[in-house]
Amino acid sequence: MAKVKRKKGTTRVSRKNQVTLPVAALAQAHLRPGDEVRVNVEAPGRITLVRAHDPLDEFAGRLRGLSAATDLQSLRDEWER
């Protein structure tokens, strides 16, 4: 089978419903092998991957005034707009 030439940054869904994510996209998202991601369906034809474990969740509530000064959910909602 001949190797198919694709546009940079694109991939294809396999018969097993698998995709290979471009390395550059993973690097920009700061995702590494072994990271767990949550799959969200945004709209027909639009799927987003979100790190399942947010490193900020580990510290939120531990530092005095941090949770009062920042509303993480409202910031996340802004990013999705």
C-alpha cells in the first residue's frame, strides 16, 4: 500500500476509529505520551481533547487567596468561546 501524502497537521480516522495526532499539535498543547485526555463533542464534526487532570486543580484551595482571586471555571469557559 502506498503512503498517502496529507496536508501538514491533518490526520484520518481509521477503520478502528483511531487517529494519530500530529506531534506539533501535541507539543503546542503540552501533552505527552501517557497523559489522559477527556473527549468532548462540541458540534457535528468538532471534537476537542482536554487534559483529564488539570495540574492547577492540585494546588487550588491550598494557597490562601488563590481560589478567591481566580475562578478557574469561568476562565475555562472563556477559552471555549
